[in-house]
Amino acid sequence: MRLDIRLPLGLLFLVFGLLLSGFGLTGDQTIYQRSLQVNINLWWGLVMIGFGLVMFVLGRRGHRRVSSDDHGTEARGKSASEQE
Amino acid sequence: MLTAIDWIIMMVYFVFVLGIGAALKRYTRTSNDFFLAGRSIPAWVCGLAFISANLGAQEVIGMGASGAKYGIATSHFYWIGAIPAMVFVGVFMMPFYYGSRARSVPEYLRLRFDEKTRALNAISFATMTVFSSGISMYAMAKLIQTLHVFDAPVQRLGLPVSWVFHAGIVLAAIVVLAYIFLGGLSSAIYNEVLQFFLIVAGFLPLVWLGLKNVGGWSGLKAHLDSGYTHSWIGMGSAHTNRLGVEWFGLAMGLGFVLSFGYWCTDFLVVQRAMAADSMSAARRTPLIAAFPKMLFPFLVILPGLIAIALPTERFSSLAANQGSAVVAPEGVGLIPPKVDPGTGDPVRDSQGRVQLDYDLAIPNMLLHYFPTGILGLGLTALLASFMSGMAGNVTAFNTVWTYDIYQSYIHPKASDQHYLQMGRMATIFGIALSIAAAYMANRFNNIMDMLQLVFAFVNAPLFATFLLGMFWKRTSGHGAFSGLLAGTLTAALHHSLTLPAGAAAGVKGGWLATLHVYPSEMAQNFWTAIFAWSGCFLVTILVSLATRPQEESKLVGLVYSLTERPQTRGLPWYQQPVILALIALAVVVVLNIIFM
């Protein structure tokens, strides 16, 4: 797997979380009557930011490991062919 | 009702969906990449895609609807239906699917039995996927139309409101086409993972708000009569529970035949496990999937229960939208009465009672609790589920078409690039056929009912064939083929001789004679499946005993007794299929006891 799915997943949740919590902070507060007076945009947005960050960081770590492995084998392959 | 923020959220989602397809295009160079994701996907990703491919329109909307109609007993579809079957396919069947290197379920049938059994399965499966993806599209477009959430932009374009239906179908088709065309199965699987998390993110706050409103599970129990909140009490007889099924029909029909038939033999889900990067990952795929799957009743069934428990709303706004001047009759809770699309009048049953439109349980919950902003997220989750259901069907279709029909019977021995191209073309015409099916569903409601009936007849016996094929080496090709035909015939015969209570003879059954009346349609379905399975099982055994067995040397890797057990000893406990399976079963037993 060349592209770690956690990267786009984390990114999507980060963007959604920022959009929702930003809107929750700045937008009209009277709309929260239907959600039982809970500013659901703000709170759920923050949860999504948290999840997105965790996924993104895990994805970055996984991605880096995979690509450094690739470089490792490439480098080894090169030196082997140079020796010939 | 929707504001800019909702539209932005939906747009962002579509950008990501297409972006993933575009990013994966450069890794899709061979037919193996396109159809099997290069067998390179880690187990947890396959696991989530495994559930997500099944999380289509019927699942999300249908489970919410059943929750509102039957109560928590709907959880039987998960806790005695899906989970045991998923455990079985992971522990016992995956070694043969993955180990045989078959590229599809029909191809396994050719390796194990013969060409005719494969052809029968490939053709019926390909037809079914196209129609189910069409029905899924139709359901989505219909729902979007009923909700009136997308009316404003269509009207702004100067088009009549009825164009919402066409726009919904065309947009969904284009998006799914684009990402599968570009990245094939990897793209579908990646998007399914995204869709899985989106569905959770969209529905979790809904359940939380709903439960908070009704006072938690105990509050819900206080609002509803006890038939809604118990899954096993009253299952002793078909007349003492809301499903209208007794425990034996439930356990055998749903728990054994239908669920095992779907989760263990349907290429739509099995394909996700075949894409795994190793044998142990393939076996873990359904087991990892089992854990989130067993919690899904709380996400999709509970909203239905909450919708029916809330104080009844007047549906004047809905009636006004439909343009009818009739005084809107009352629904129950958030569930409106069903409205005849032609006349605008409420639909009544034979006793004159108003029928409820249970399919609107979840959408109405979204509209009831979600303010703008998170409403965009909820609708995105709903759209995501529709698209994942469609994409699952389309990827299964293009694989079976290309490998099992085109390569086998139309154009064998072409280059790999040719089959890759054919896979992309098959994606296009698979989707075109689904669109045709969606419009057919819109025009002729009865044709769709009939087709679904035929599919049920074809599907119900399949698990008997696989069970015998994998675990009894004596099973012969002639046995399997005649068993499948006999099972389908048994199903049709049983259906033609029985009726659910209150129905007239016709599509619902009894078209030859009425020998037995079932208390509910569900009971009839379960018993049709039981009969089909038994018919196939018996005929396969009898014909196999009468015909020549297959050479044992050719069955290595395909039959249990001739195949080495996959080694799992070196793996840590959380990667051992048997241990994961036992944990999953134990948790499901506990869940059944809690909600008994």
C-alpha cells in the first residue's frame, strides 16, 4: 500500500472539524434549539479535529516508515549493482 | 433549510473522494491492481471496507426503518445473523478463497467443481449486482426527492423540482464511476474506509442527542411498550413478537441460511478480503469487521426506535410540500404516514389503517435534531453510504464480468492490458446498466419486487453448495450444479404455495395454491431460505454419490480435508483468527443477554 489511507482520512476529518467548530463559534447561536441547546457544531467539530489529528499523525509515521524502507532497498540494490 | 456551510461540507467530501481516485491512478497498472488491489491492503483497511461495502442504502435506511417497525429485535440481523457468519468465513472459509489464488468466487467454483457451475454463478451474480446497484440508486434519488433538501439549487437553475430525482442519479453515478474508473478496487476500498468513518461521525451525534432527549435507554423503555425493547422475549411463538417469526425460523432461516449465504459466498464482500496482503490478513478481515459490525445496531437501529418514541409531530409541512390540501393524518413519533406518490393520499392497509413510511425514520431524525452545519455532515454520511453500496456492487460486477465471463467465454488469452481496459469499460457499462435499472424501478415497481424475489431464490441455496464443496471432498461438479438448480426450484415452489398473513396471492406468494399462511412476510422469507438450502443440500449429496468423484490431487487447497491448516502459531494473540473469533462470539452472546 503506497498511500496510507490514514493521511486522507485524517485530513478530511481535520477539515470537517475546523469547518464545524469554526461555524459553531462564530455562527448564529439560536439554531441550537433543535439540538437541545447543545452547540453540537462546536463540540462535534472538536471531536473530529482530535480524531483527524490522531489519524494524520499515525498516517505520517506509517508513510515515513514505508518510504524509508523503499529507499533502503533501492540503496542496497544500487550498491549491489555498483559492485558488479 | 441548508446553508452555505452544509454545501461546503458536501463539496469537500466529493473533492476527497475524487482526489483518492486520482491519487491511486498511478498505482493501477495491471489487471491485478485494478480488480484485486494488487493483494496489498492491510487487514484493518480490508475489514472496514468489508462492512462498508454492505452499508448501502438498504442497510442504513432499512435498518432504521426496521428499528422503528420491529424494535430492538432488528438486532437479530447483526447478533445472530451477520456476526456468526463473519466469524465462520474468517476462520474456516478464507483459507480456501485466499489460498486457492482464485480471483473471484465464481472462479473458486470452477477450480473446485466445473465450468458450468461457475458460469451459472457468474451470470446470476453479475445480473444481481447490476440490479442491486440500480435499486440502491433509485432508493437514494427517491429519498432525496422526498426530503426536499436539494430543491432550492434545482429551482434556482430554473428546472422543475422533479429533476432532483434525475440529478441525484446522475451525480451519484458520475462520482462512483470516476473513482472506480481511475483506481479500481483500491480506490473503492479506500473510499469505503472514508465512508465508514463518515457514517459513524454523522450518526453518533444523532444517537447521542436522541438518547439525551428521551432520557437514555431507560427513558426509551419507558416510552415504548416492551415488545420494542426486547430481542428474545416472546420469540417462543411467531404470534408473541413484533417480527412474526418463531425462534427456530429465525435461527435457521436468518442466522444460518441467509446470513451465511450472504457473508460467506457473496463476492461483493469476499472480494474485500481477497485484496488483503497475506493469508492471515485475509482471515482477519471479516473478524476485524465483526467488532464494529456488532455495534452498528446502536448506530442505525436506535435512531429508528427513538424516532417512534418521540412525541408525534404534525406533518402539515410535509403535506404542504406534496401540494395536497388533505388534512395530514397523524404519523407516530417522527414517522410520517406513507403517501401515494400518484394521488398524494395516505396509503391504507386492507383494514383501512394508515400505513407509516418507516424509511423516513433516519432522515427525519437528522432533520429534527441537526442544525445547519452538522446537518451537512449527516447528509454527507447518508450520501456516502449510498455511494459505498453502489461502488461495492460495481467493483464486484466488473471483476466477475472481466474474469469469469469475458476472459473465460468471449476473449481468452488476451494481454493483461486488454483485461485492464475491459475492466474500466465494464465499470462504465455496469454503471450505465444500473442507471437503466434505477429508471426501471421508478417506472415499474412490481418488476423490481419480482426481480428481488428471483434473486432470493438464486441466492438461498448457494451456501449449501459451498459448505459441501469445502468440507466434503466427495461433492462432484454435477452434484453442485444440479443442487443449485434444485435449491432454486425448491425456493420458488415453497414461495408459490405459501402466503404471509393479510397478503393477496401474486408477488407475495401463493401463485400456485395456498397451503400455508405465515404470520409475517419475514417468516415466509426465512422459511423459503430454509427450504431452498435443504433442497440444494440433499440433491447435491444424492447426485454426488451417484456420479464420479473429482480427482483428489486436483482438490488440494480447495477442500478442508486435503489442505494443510494455515500456520498461526508465531502470531501474537490479537492476530490469531481463532482467538479473535472466540472474543467476537463471546461479546455477541453478552449483547444478546443484555437486550434479551
